[in-house]
Amino acid sequence: MPITMIVKDSKPKGRTRSSTDRELDHSWGTTSFRNEEDKDKAAFVERKLKKEFNADNSRVTAKVISNVK
């Protein structure tokens, strides 16, 4: 069984899908992701966008999340 290790980069400081989802979960008790794995994948992509393009505001789509292996 392979183990996948994720190295965390710096978090974006602006509005992202993950930050919007945290607010949604806190206020309404629901989420916009199918499962915890998709939530982790979105946060991973947002950190990569921050690292590569210095993007503090990003909206990761479901298509991008499903392409993350």
C-alpha cells in the first residue's frame, strides 16, 4: 500500500475555496466538497498556486480537484 506524503507550502492570505468552505461549515454546518479528500486536494492546489504564481485569491474548480492524483 503506497503512502502519499504532502509537503505543505505557505497558505494563501486572500479568499480561496477552502476559506469560503470553512466559513460555510462554521455558519451553516455544511460543506461544498464531496469528502475530506477533495477538501485536502483543493487546499493542496491553492498552496501550489500561491507558491508558483503568488496567487492569494483563487477558486479551485471540481475539474482541477479531480485531476489531482
